[in-house]
Amino acid sequence: MTTSTMSLGKKDYGYLGPRIRQLAWPAILEMGLHMLVGVVDTAMVGQLGAQELAAVALGSRVVFSTIFVFAAVGTGAAALVSRFVGAGDKAKAGRVAGQALALAFLLGLIMAAGGHLVAGVLFRLSKTELVVQQLAADYFKIVSGATLFMLPLFVENALLRGAGDTRTPLVLALFTNIINIIGDYVLIFGWGKIPPLGVAGAAWATAGAQIIGAVLGLALAFTGRLALSVPLSDLMAWDSKLVQRILSLSIPAALEELTYTISSLAVFFLIGRLGTTALAAHQIAITAESFSYMPGFGFAIAASTLVGQHLGAGDKDGAFKSGGLTAHYSLIVMGVMGAIFFLFPGFIARFFTNDPNVVQLAATCIRIAALEQMPIALEQVMAGSLRGAGDTRYPFRVALLGNWVLRLPLVLLAVVVFKWPLWSVWIITVVDFCLRATLLIGRYRSRRWVTVCSSL
């Protein structure tokens, strides 16, 4: 079902529930498939040993966190795309997409070149064992070299979601993951005449799969067979005013992601001071937690798309109801995730490693993570709703407060000053998400974002 401009203007919002589910579930499954890349790498490399596991954890965290910062170009562009689609102007939506992809190619080139220059220095900051630093740097160099294609694919997926197409990104993610899983098995452990490459094999499998998926996705976009058509002329002709408009929305989203990335990496490096076992346990808990982000991510995408499209159609009440109902669905699903985390933490941890010390520590962290689930549901959907409206600055301010004023200073005190164990970091994280959810709910209920969106 495609939501038309006319249907968006109806005051009977009975269609919202089915439309939310239609948008959310493909996005949830897509997020799950993207997370599967990290899960497969972690599970397979975990069989090699704690040092290799810690290295892949460190390398993948840095490279994908950096990609997510640059991919925020898609956040601002998607807000404009959803607005134009809601208004029935697909030509303008296509022009926005073309300029956003041009920016993505430029940023991908910069990241690919920079990755080789900073890898050695960057991972020395982690203060982990020398062998972990070297393996992590090798992983980072290989995967970052593929960002010239990976970043445009991430942005294209965001644009398609803004246009209301969450199924195509799901199909591309499925295709990419099949290639990645096969590549991991063959390249990490070796097969036939192919020698085992260990950590480097995991990196080559991830990079190769992402490149192949990107080429396929971009080819489909340029052929005009998707919900959002991107003529090559819109990609090649630079429109300074439109680029500035995209950047005005994207920069706060990029700064929000950068705030999270730097804080997360700083926490990761601080945990490295607790030893390789703590770092490996933290990565397992983070990987498990990534599954809990799937429902929140999917419902946030649905909220962002519907809020933007309703505003484009001039239906402000529909926009408000879209975010609220989507949050309700997300709370239910992520509440179930929290129950699973609380009841079966040991089973989840043992899926990734057989090391009893790592399993015990990871299980404790996973059980604490169960308390995050409902605050994460609210934080993600409310932030997604605001971004869909074009209010990208407030979520950035909340992220800055949560990460830099609360989480990072408290983790620094817990790990460095008081020498508390790893579980203390996870308790601090729960507090952080509760604070952010409260602030974002307040902003959404105030409807101040409606005023912000009128200037787009």
C-alpha cells in the first residue's frame, strides 16, 4: 500500500497502525541483517581467541561509527524527501536524493583515504595489548577502504526510507549478508587452497560484501525502478542552495552521531584498561544489545517517515499522532526484548564465546541492559519523529547532554578513579537513556517541532 497525499489528509487515522507496521517491520529486519554482520564476525572470530575478538570489536566499532557520522547526510536529505513525497512532488525528492548521493561519494572518498593515514595512531590510544592494536588497525584499514561505496549505499537506504520504501533496503541487506557470511567462513578459517586469514579475513569479507551490495543498490536507483528515482543528471549537477539546505538539516544529525561515536569510543578505550576479558565481554554485551536496537530503529524509521509525509501534506495532527502511536508499538516490542535479556543472559553470552570468565561478565552486563529497553524505545522513536519533522537540533542537544555531561564523566570516575568493574558502566548507560527519553518526550509533547518544520 502506498500512502497518497489525499490519504495523508484524512482525519480518520485508522490507517496509521497498518502503515506503521508496513514501514517498521522491513526496517527492523534490515537492521537485524546489518547487525548480523557484526554478530557473524564476532562469533567466528571469537573462536580464534580473546585477542582476535577484542581486535575485531575495536576495529569494527571505529570504522562503522565513523561511517554512521558521515551517513547523517542521509538524515537531513530523508527529511526533505519525505516532505516532498508527502506533498506529491517526486521530482524535487529526486533532486534532493541526487545531491545527497553526490555528497556521500565525496565523503566516502575522504574517509577511504583518511583511514589508512590515521589507523596506527588511532588504535594506540586504546591502550590495549600491542597485538590487539595491530590487528584492529589492519581490520580498520581494509574495511575503511570500501567506504567509497558503503557510504552512498547507507545514504541511499535512508533516502528510500524517507520515500516510504523500507523493503528495498531490506532486500539489499539480505543479499549483502549472505555474501558476508560465506566470505567470513571461507576467509577467516580458510577453505581448499585459500589460506586462513583470521582477522584480516573477516575484514575482507565485510568490505567485499558491502561493495557488492552498494553497486547493486546504486544501479537500481539510477535505473529509476525504485520508489525514489535518481537521474544521473541530478547526481552530476551540483546545486549549491540545495546542498546547503541538506547540510543545514544534516549537520546537527552528524554532530549527534559524532557525539555518540566519540563518547562510545572513549568508553570503549576506558574499558580497555580493565583488561582483554572485560573488553571482550563488553563487546559481546554490545553485540547482544544491538539486537534490541532493531525494533527501536525500525519504529523510529516509521515515525520519521510518517511525520515528514504528514507535514508535507499539511496534516500536523496526523504527524503528532504518528509519533505517539509508533512509540506505543515500540514499547511493547522492546519490553519483550528486555524480558528475554533479563531471563536468558548466560545463554546469549555463550552463543559468542566458550570462555567462562567472558561469559559470566557478559551475562551480568546483558541482564543490566534489559533495563534499557523501554527507555531506548522511547528515545529512538521520539528522536526519529523530531528528525522527520526537520527538528534535528534538539536530539543533538539531548545526545550531547547524555553522552558528554552524564555518561562519559561517570564512566571515567567509575573505571579510572573508583576502579569499579565493567557492570558499573552498564548501570550508567541505563541512567543515560532514561534521561534522554524523558527530555525527548517533553519536546515532542510540546509540539515546538511543528514551528521548526515550517521553515523547511
